[in-house]
Amino acid sequence: MQGLAIAPNCGFHLVQIPDFEPINSYTPFNFVVKDADEVRERLGQLGVEVSELRKGEPRRFDLKDNNGNLISVIQL
């Protein structure tokens, strides 16, 4: 188990679950960036499979980590 303290009484822990199945309909983690287009293009150049930009605001797209978990990149 790994943990990260963010503020007093605020943090999160990562726990490995042996029989976990990746969730492909919900993104529990969002990485905030200043320019979603630039980050999406750069990740694509590095060989990361990224989704199309989602419609609407804020600008965002998804990718999968090495275990198949869905992660969103969101511009704020």
C-alpha cells in the first residue's frame, strides 16, 4: 500500500487488489493540464493511445495506463 498526504487529514492510499478488473466507464483519476491539445499531441507522439477530445467543456481526453485503467486528462 502506498499513500500520499495532501493536507492535514486529507490524502489517499493506493492498494493493490489481485483480482481487480479495470473499470472502463469511469475515470477515478483526472490529471489537470493547461493545454489538453498540446498534451494529447505529445502523448500521441510518444506512442500513447489517446482518445479523441471529448465534446463540451472543459476540454478533456482519456488514455489507459499499463493495466488498462482509464485516466482522464482535463484542461482547467
